Amino acid sequence: MLAGNKISVRALVEFAARRGDLHRQFSPSPSAASGIEGHLQVQRSRPDSYQAEVPLQMHIGDLLISGRADGYDNATQCIEEIKTLYGSAENVPDNQRSAHWAQAKMYAWMQCWRLNLPHIKVALVYFDLNEERQYRLEQVHARTELDKECQGWVLAFLRWQNLQQARQRNCQQQLTKLAFPYPQMHRGQRLMSESVYKACVTGSQLLSEAPTGMGKTLATLFAALKAKSAGQIQRIFFLTAKTTGQHAAEDSLALLKKSAQALRSVTLSAQQRACLHSEVNCRGDVCPYARGFYDKLPKVREHAARIPLLTASTLADLGQQYEICPYYLAVEMARWCEVVVADMNYYFDITALLFALQQQFEWKVGLLIDECHNLIERGRMMYSAQLQRQWMLDSSRQVKGKLQQALKRVNRQWLAQVNVEPEQNYQLVVAINDKLLAAMQDVLREYSAQLQLSPDDPSLRGIMQDVFFQLNHFITIYGWFDEDYALDWQPGVKNKGCLTLRNISPARLLAERFKHSHSAVLFSATLQPFHYYQQLLGIPEAKLQVVESPFDANQLSVFLHPRLSLRYQHRQQAIFPICQIVADQLRQTPGNAMLFVPSYGFLDDLLPILRDVIASLNVELIAQQRDMNNDQKADFLRQYSHKRNVLGLVVLGGVFSEGVDLPGEQLTGVFIASLGLPQYNPINHMMEQKLQRLFNDGYRYTYLYPGLQKVVQAAGRVIRTVNDTGYVHLLDNRFFQADIQQLLPDWWSTPKV
């Protein structure tokens, strides 16, 4: 949180002066540009005796407190704190207003000491951007009053800071002596750790391909912590695409902390998953875990700071014990922990929490990105936006007045924007016309104004609030629209279709985030060919590494089937031969197995035939269901842990294709039907054309490389330790093609026909 021994007024107030309930009910806030313009309007209205943007500093011991007051009037000896908003100042929640007053008082206190004033006037000015109206609140404080209150905040922070600095010094000393938690590192782990350490120390980027099951997570965390002991990075963000990756990071940190007891880490879970209340509604009048949150926080923060690993379960226990929200407790502790484990979105999303913290506190961050091949598709999702016309129609029936009129204008301009023949199901759009864009912005303004006037109006929540979020996101993304994007229209039923801003290459936007990190290590078992990942991840200058596998080719038998075609037009004919191949292998080698198929439709067609073919075998057949929840997924995998001769029928590229660890007899082999190529449809055809123009390799970038990545990940479920043995059946004659075999792992045995 500190940069050297400095702290901003804002950060000090956030730490020590907040009181009351957590209040996270959505209320539209001005953009940065609108806020700046609002400040300027207020400042321009002041007399000549008024000074805008007053820089202030104060030393308390060796702590430097700094900030910039919005204005000071020398004639009236009045310091001003200006806050812009939409609507009336009466609707500002009490906890926010008290924090605003605290910030104003801190500036007033610093100005009193700077000018040796015995007392000072303090003004809190709220400026309504809609009405261009000022709401002015004033107080007068003696310097002695401010001394007592503000010194209390500073002393509370200094006490905490001294504890944290003592712990951090111990942590640095312990990390200097940090030893690998096992008697020895195998060669691959050592080479990977050395490369990760160099990247962290030199502030560079590394793209490392390392086999599944070799201990990548432990190797990268160990090396990054050693680099931290050398003083090269201040924070480590371990970013994953799946919760299984987070659990692996927590397990590795638990091993490492045995020789670094002062090390602290926190795992950030999704708010929906972390919530202890019956619904996610973060208001003190609704949720007991939000009630009095800031009053409880100092005590809970001290307790949490004594716990080395703040996992989701640990945070939930603290939440229950103190009746405090575990999600926002984790957010608070992310400011104080050396390691943060989180989903990729927490750093790369356009409103990412960890990126905001890094920017606010200017940390030197080392990124460790697990299973980084997922970041391409994640990036596309984060930087894309979609609008459904049905949403506009439904929300316009829910509201009235100017907001309803604005929504109807969106609908009219929407119909004028698109001109699709009835038989067409897809159309590229060159650009959003100005009238439609203006109508969308009108909806945002009217919604913001009405919500400020009537924050408890139920018609402004639910679908109307969702429409606001979607429109705001769409307009933001449209500001980035360039050759990396496509704008397309799908009419849907009765022309109630969707307009999509589709990111094709996330490279430029990802590169912007990488630029703000000190170092970045991206690793996965499937990174071939390297240039594909370098280009789409926005890391063209990254150092490349292929880590030698600790596994022997004799551990894995690979089978090819030259007469079996899984091309779309041949799939129905392939069902019975696949079932026979599976039955023959299970008869010859009893044990647990998985059969990966290209789609749910194919799974439904194959399941009854497979059940008949293996009926005489002692095999329990289980199948992946659509939209399985976390408990159902865990129960599915539990069958492999507790039973033998289980055959799971699952979808290639789905939740069981990666991040699943079934060592030893838990999984003996897998059958992979098809190359895993994405479906041929108008959207993928468009992507192929765009990627051809961008990278001159449209087919491979759209179909082949993403498909083979799924295959290698699925096959990686079999060999998890140096003692495992097993088999992989590649059920498609296209696996005989030389260009495809070049993308398969080098350590695999020579395929058998």
C-alpha cells in the first residue's frame, strides 16, 4: 500500500476513517472526463482569492502524507473538497459522506499546519452534473479539534504500518533462505525456475511450455518468491482460468510457507461464490455481513493478518465468526498480502480490481499466469460486448417518462441501423450510426438521473439495471473499435436479434496491461506453435522456453486409427467403430477411462450405443450433463477417486478437459474423438477471414491451433506423475497428417496403428 514511506490522503482515509455499513448498491458514477470537467466548472465559479488544486504534504515521524485539495479560498480561509455525481447530494450514502468529510478534514488539518491557522472552514461541495447545480455543506473546525481526529487516523495507520513492516522484514529474510520444499527439484522444474527467476529480476516476459503434471505451479511460485527476496518485485499476482488452478497455487504456497512463516497470501473468489447471505445485496439494511462492516474491519483485519494463507474457506470462517463480508474482506487484504491468487479477469478485465490496486499504489508486480492458453479466449470475451434488442423492448415496458422515450429511440434507430433479409442469419455491420449511438447515450443519462432521484424505485433495478450495464459496456468497447474487431448482427426471432462487438485479436489490449507489470511469466502445457500465442497474447518479444518433460515415452501408449474419420459428414458412421475400440481397450486394460467427444449432440447419439456395446463388461458408464454445477462436477470426478472401471463420456474442450488431476489408477487412459476443431459457422468463418488479414494464417489461427490445444490438454489428464502409465487413442485419421503430428508433445511415444 505504501510507496516507500509515503501514503496519500485518499489511502489513509480509506484505511482509517471509514465507518458504518458496507453500501454497494449500484449508483451511476461520472466518468473520469466528466468528473474533471465538473471540478473545473466549480473551480471557475470561485472568486479571485480562490486557489485551485492545492498540493499539501505533512510529515508524521518518517511517514510522508501527501495529497491535493480541490481548492482553498484565502479570503474566507475555506478548504474545499469537490465531489461530482448525478442527482441530489441527499442520496449520497452515509458511509460515503463520512469518508468525504474525513478527506476534507485531512486537507483542512494539513492546511492549518501549513499556514499556522488556529481554525479553518471546511466545505464539502457536491456538484450534480445533470443539473449543473452545487450542493454546499460547511463546517468550521479549530485546529485542536482536527489534531485530535486526524492524528487518531494517522496513529491507527502507523500502528498497523509498523506491524506490517516488521512482518515484511521478517518475510524478506525468510524468503532469502527459502528452500524448495522437496529434497530435490527434477531437471524440468529447475530449468523452469531459473527462467522464471531471471524474468522477474530483469523485468521481462517469459512464455514457458511445460508438461502437465510436472509441478509448474510450485516451480514458478518458488522462483518468483526468490526474486521478491532480491527486492525486484513487491507483489506476485498468480492468475488462473479455473478454480483448480487456484487450489494448486494454495497447495504450493502451503508447502513454501513452512520456511517462510511471515509470508501472506489471499485468494480472491467470485463475489457470488464468496457471499454468505441468501442473495448478493451488499447493503447494511439488507445483509448482516454488510451491516457495520467498516466498524468491524479494524479488528478482523488484524486477525486476518495473522493467517498466512487466506483461502476461500478461511475467509468464509472469518466472515461467520465476525459476521463480516468475506468477499470485501479479501479485497481489503489484497492490499497487504505479498501474493494474491485470483482469476485472470481480476487483472485483465476493463474494470479489474488488481489492476486498479497496482495503479493506485504503484506496485512492482510480477505476473504468473497459469494455463495461459485460456487468456486468448478470455481476452476476447472481456473485450467484446453484446446488445439484445429484446432487452430494450422489455425494459421500455418497465419504465416511464423520458427514460422510456430514450429506450424507444434506441429501438427505432436499431431498426434503421440493420437491414437484414429474412433468410439471413448473420451480417457484418460497418459501424454504429451516430443516431443509434446518441440514443444509447441518452438512455445512460436518463437512467442515471432517475436513479439518483429515486434510488429505491424497483423499476430501475432488475432488467433495466442490466440494460444500463450492457449499454455502458457496449459504448466503452465501441471506443476501441478498430481492425481487431468485427461488428455483427444476428436477427433472431422476429428480428429481435443481437448486435455484437466481437474482439478478434485481444493482443493490443492485453499488451496494455502487460506494460504496467514489472514482469510476466505465462505458462501452459500447450503452447505450440509459439508464434500463435505470442501474437494473440500481445507478447511478441517474450522469451520462449520448452521445458523438458520428466515423463518417459514408455509411460504413455499412443494409438492412431487410419480408417476412422471424425469429419462432420462421417460422424454418425464413426459411432459404432468408436464404441468397439473403447470396448476392446477396456477389455484388454481394465481401469478408469474418459472418452472425449466433439459435442453434446454427438454424446447423446453415442451414449445408448456405447452402453449396449460395453454391457458385458464390468464398467460403470457416466456422462457429462449440460450446465453441471460445481457440486455435480465434483461428484462426477469423485467417481474416479472412489471406484475402478469407470468410463466417463465427456465433451472435448469442456470442464473435464483441463485442470483435472487424477493420478495413478484414478485414470488409466483417454479416447479423443476428433481434432477438436471449432464448429464451422458464419461467425468462425468471419474470424478466419479477419485473422487471415491480421496474421496471414486464418485457418490455423481459427480452427487448427485452438482444436489441437484441446486435444493435448485432454490427453494430459493421463500421465500426472513419474509413476503413472496409461494410453491415449486419437480417434481421427487426420492425426496421421504431418503438420498435425508436429503440434503433439515431443515426449509422446511413437504412435501405434
